[in-house]
Amino acid sequence: MIELSGVEKYFAGQVVVHPLSLTIKEGEFLTLLGPSGCGKTTILRMIAGFEYPTKGKILLDGADLTSLPPNRRDLNLVFQHYALFPHMTVEDNIAFGLKMKKLPAKEQQERIQEAVEMTQLTPLVKRYPHQLSGGQQQRVAIARAIANKPKVLLLDEPLGALDLQLRKNLQSELKHLQRSLGITFVYVTHDQEEAMMLSDRIVIMNSGKVEQIGTPREIYATPTTLFSATFVGENNIFSQDGRLFAVRPEKLRAVRSQDGAKRIGEVLDVLYLGSIHKLVVQLEDEPMTVSIVLDFTDERTWQVGEKVGVNWNTEDEVVIGP
Amino acid sequence: MKKSSMGLLPVLLWLSLFLVVPMLIVVGISFMSRDDLGNVVFHFNLDAYATFFDPLYLGIYWDTIVLSIVTTALCLLLSYPLAYYIANAGPKMQTWGLALITVPFWINFLIRTYAWVLLLRTQGVVNNLLLDLGFIQEPLQMLYTKGAVLLGMVYTFIPFMVLPIYVALEQMDKKLLEAASDLGATGWKSFWHITLPQTKSGIMTGSVLVYVSTTGMFVVTDILGGAKSAMISNIIQSQFLGARNWPFGSALSVIFVITSLILIALFNKAMTSRHMTAKEGR
Amino acid sequence: MKSKNHPLLGIHSLLVMIFIYLPIAFIIAYSFNSSRLAADWSGFTFEWYVSLFSNRRVMEALSNTLIVALVSTVFSTLLGTMAAIAIRKVGRRSKAGIGGLLYLPIIIPDIIMGLSLLVLFTQFHIPLGKLTIIIAHITFSISYVYVIVTTRLTGMGGQLEEAAQDLGADAWQTFRHVTLPQIMPGIISGAIIAFTMSLDDFMVSFFVSGPSSTTLPIYIYGQVKRGISPEINALCTLLILVSVTLIFLAQFVLNRGKGQKKRSVLPF
């Protein structure tokens, strides 16, 4: 569907995106995940046409659109702060793209109707953006984009400005919307939980480089770099015989008897998190702490300062790094 | 120039033609001399600048600088507390206060100068009032004095000072003061260490506006001052519109602009010294 | 926020306000005083306003002023708006230079601007008159329009235009349907300021006007130098009324629209 081949971007001689090749499949929900300044937004803006790659090509359905201006690309972007036109009603905002394409009035009406229904905006069409809540504005931004029936929808941290509860609701709405539209979504976020929940595939980025590409399951279960091991979910990193490996907190076991334990430490803190609780253990001989998740069936009580043995199965070790 | 920035071309042309070129011509003429008819003669010399060092003109320019500095200082002293009061008043008072200090900014200075003629002349409002109250037996000569000029200048330019200071005070982050009082600084201390440095940009803007405008203002001295209170701007004006000694008028203009720039730079340096090292508030 | 002002501060502020407004109040009051000569109040009259409108020289100055203000407003609004829009597309270094040039007319003293234009016009044998005043007024008004439209553009941000392009609008459509409606309040407000500046200008006009192109401020100056007269009081009162109304209108237009940060029509 979308193919980035050898795409690189420099700003004023500084590398922002290192050479990147990526194929995004039809109907896929792909997320670019990384901390701020990692280059994910730049990649999205290059696909949308607001930035041009210093090197490399971008193809959509096999057609080269590397040097095409944004208004001639068959894809739409949902902006971070929505960028709704303040002087137009919801309806006029949604109609904007259709008017620019000079679609027949009847088809415009049908498309507006459809987009409004999908995003549950029907009672709000005559309102102006400043009369809407943040979540409603966000829906208008999506409706305005999908009314154009783009081949690909690009979303730049679309939920970034909303509070947590609303985010959760809209996340599932987005996923549902993507399934019913059946079009490709390219999503940018720095929220790893959001990425895990929504995506078919995740591209983890750090300082302009791709760290790992994979399904949420692959990323969680078998991170290949130190960065992806620690950026997505909590992880414990051990080093042994010159190699690094990671073990997730839920794969660690706390044992009272220190015989045969792989590591020995002292309980630093006990955190109750509702359905689970967590031990923070300061290891002996190593200047590091590990987290151990104890599930709700574990009835043992732990005291701060208590000696504890840490164990795990060798098959749960995930080797990372080269 | 890229195609998208072609819109700048007309403006650049216009400002070059009617702002930059004329000023360059003035600088050029300051190095010329004139014939008996007042025409400029293209002959490079420094006579116009030499004329300036006549004690008469040096004295006038010194008086002008003193008047401008005193005017600026008085405007600052009168304006800062007023701007402070409005910026810290309740929301309703603030709206009204802002309106009240904006209005005089847009009232023609000619009219505002004229108002003082009405008040200060021999049969004017002030003299009549004093006579009626029996404080004086004879009308006082208030018009056509240096005091009247100073009063007129302060009156004319006070809005130029109040507004920038108000804007700076208004844009200042009020949480800074809360932080300061949380850290134990209150009253004068927090004013001296927080408010004043934070509003430096407003004081700067206001002072430069008042200083430069006072030096360049010939109307107030013309109307409220007598023949003896002529300032440098009156001399410049008469060189162009009366005496027709353009080279001398041009030289005076160049000197006016250069000394103003030097004084502004000095003032700016003084403001950024020890106690005033906050970053620009704008 | 609760007022935390010291009472002395309040008294000072009140006194400065009285200082600022009392002299103006006297002009307005005396414009209705029936006595021609005395400073004493001798009855209410509209006589001076009536005689103002039958004064041929005042009417001629009024017509000159209006022609100059209208023409210079149209051109300065056009040029200033174009500059504000186009400057966003230039590189950072040239932006600083060009921005500085566009600020210059606000910074340089009126007297310098006036005399240098006088020199230019004389050197190139352009007769002084309405045309030269118009040119001068365009020169300083451009900056005010530029500043006001620029603040409005900055407030708009770049995303709206990108959104329009993303939705298929070309450069002209983006400008026509998004940029222009967004900055229109700034343009109108800038135009009103330009008009007011032109209406009020004395210093620059004084240098570049000819014998047949007297504007109202120049007329007032001539009369004031001769002494006081009740007609001048009336004329000043009218001019104050017009300027102040226009400024409040400009301020109102600029801040129309909800959720916008309050902006000032002043250049700082």
C-alpha cells in the first residue's frame, strides 16, 4: 500500500530520520511509537507531503508521490490539535475537502451524512468548533478526513490533548472505525499502551532510527533491542557473561529460600496495585533493582528489608542487543 | 527569492524608495554645502558638522538632551505606579483602566498641546482661577516658559510610557510573585527582584519612545515655549522649511539619530546590569 | 484576582488620570461656550460647530484629509498585508532583516521621516501636494498594518493551512477559504489604524504638504499658532471623537471571535 524506500531526512544538516525502508500493508493499523523528537512525526509529515525526504522515495499503490504536494495525495491527516477551521460549522469543515474536489452536491451531502453518522456527530453539524468539547472536536477532525474516502488515514497523536478517561473511550472507537472502514491507518503516538491496544504492527523509533518492527505480541515478548525492551512495558535487564537479556516482572518468582536462586536481594518496597502487587528488590552484588509482579493468588506477605531469592525459567530470558 | 515570498517585493521596493533612499540622501547632503540661494552644492566637506560645534548649537543640543531625559524620567515616575495600579486592579477596573490610558495615546498631540495654551495663557483657566481665589493679584506668565515646555512634553508623551509598561506588567507571570512570597520575599523586595526586572522590556520601550519623541518634537516648543526655548528639532525644522540650509539640517539630523542610538544603548546596558538580569519579558 | 493595591497608589493613579484628562475636558467644554473671548463660562451653544461647517477652509482641509486617508489606507493595507503573509516563507536570516526594515517607520522619529521625504521629493522635482502626503502616509502606515496582521497570523498558526492543503486545497484555495477569513479581522483593524494615523498625522505631513493640500492637523497648527478660538475647540473635539471611536472599533474588530487571546492594536 505505502512503501517507504531508503527515506532519509535532514534539517539544517542534522539527521532527523536515518535511512528507513518500510512497507505498510492494505487495511493495516500501523503505529509509529517513540519518545518526542524521535522522528515519528517527521515520517508522518513526509507521507502527508508537508516535508520532503532528503533522500529516498515514497510510493502509494505503486505510484511515486515523493514530490507531490499534499493537496494531490490521496491520503488525509488528522492533526494533533485537530486544526478545525474556526470560521466554519462542523458541516462546512467536513464538506471542505469535498468542495475542493468539486464533487457533485448530492454526493457531497451523502458523504457528509455518512461521515457524521460514523462519528456520531449528527446533532452537532450546525455548531462551530469552539462550541464543542475536546472529544467532539477530535471526532470532527476524523470525520473531515474520512469524508474524502482516503486510501490511507494518517493520525498524529490524535488523542494527545484529551484526558485519560476520554482517551480510553476514543481508543476503542478508533479501532472499531478502522475495522469498519477497512482502510490503512498510520498512527503516531508516544503512549506505548495506546500503541499496544490499537495496532496490528508497531514501529518503535528512537533518535531517528527504527529500533524494532513487529506485532504488539512480538514487541512485548521478544524485544530485540535494549530500547524496545524497556520502552514497551516494564522489564528487568540482566547482564551475564557479556550478554544482555531481559525478563519481564511477571516471569520472575520471589522465593524465601535463597538456595538455588539465580539472584539474591533485599525487598526495597512493596507496591499494592489492586489486582496485582509488586516487589522492588535491591540485588546483592549488583547495583540494580528488579521488579517482580505477584499475582492475586499469591497470599504471601513481604516486609521491607527482608532477604529474598529471585528466580526465573531460562526459557523466559530474552536475549537483546547484538 | 522564492515564488511564495514574491509578496514582499512591493513592500521592499516601497520602503527602499521612500524610507531608505531618502535617509541616505540626507546623510549624503550632510557632507555637502549650499549656495547663496539655498541650493545644495555637490562638494564634499565637513562644514555642516563644524557649524554644529558652535557653542550656540552645542548649548541648544545639550538643553534638548537634558529636557528629553528629564521628560523621560518624569513620565516613568508618573506612569509606572499608574500602570501597576491598573494591572493589579480587579478585572472590571482593568478593562476601564486600559481604555482610559489607551484613549490619550490616540488623541492628536497638537490638540493636547493646545489644551495647555487654553489653560496657561494670561487670561487662561489657571490664571483666572488663581485670581478669583485671591492667591495672586496679577496674572502669572506661565506660557512661553521652559516649565511650560517640560509640562507639555510630559503631558504629550505620558501615554507612550504608560502603555508599554502596562503591557509588560500584564504579560508578567503572576505566579512568579506567588513563588517569591512563598520563598519569603514580599513587598518591596519582591517588587525589586521580580516585578521590576520582569517589566524591563516595557520600561525600555516606553523610555525609548518618550526620549526619541521628545527630542524630535518641535511643535510643543513652538507653541508653549518662547523664542528662547528652541530645541534641536526646531533648528532642524527651520533649516528645511525656513532657512533652507539643508546640509546643516541634515548634519543635525544625523547627529540627532546617532546620539539617540548611543544613549539608548547606554540605557539598555544600565538596565541589564546587576539587578536587572531577567530575560526579555516579551 | 483581588486588588492588592496600596491606597497611595490609588490616589497617585487618580491624580495622573485627572492630569491626563482635565486639559482635554476643558477643550471639549469650551467648544460649547458661547463667549468668543473670555475664559469664563457664558452659556451653552452649538454656534462654533455650525460655523465650522460653513468655513470654506475647514471644509477644504477636511476633504484633503479624507482623500489622503482613504487612498493611503487602501495602499498601505494592501502592501502591509502582503508583506505579513509573504514574510513567513522567507528564511530566518532574511526574515530578521526584512522584519527590521518593516519596523523602521515605527521607530524612526517623524521629523526625520518628514524631512528626508521632503528632500527626496524636492531632489526629484515632485511637486508637494496631496500625492506626496499620500506617499508619506503609506510609508508609515504599512508598518502598523504589517504588525497587526502579523499578530493575527501568528495566532492562527500553520496547522490550519496545512489542514486545508491536506484536504485538497491548492495555494489559492487555501488562501481564499482559510487564511483570508482568519486574518480578516486583523486586516480590517489594521486598515482602521492606518486611517486614524493618516487622519491624525501632523509631523510628516507638515514637511511634505504644499500650499493647496492643507490637512486638518496642519490647519489646526496654523490656527493654534495664532491663538485660541472657539472654532478650534470645536474642531479638536470632533477630531478626538472620531479618532477615539475608530480606535475602539479597531480594537473590537481585532478581538472578535471567541477563544482568541486578547490582542492590542498598539505596535508593542
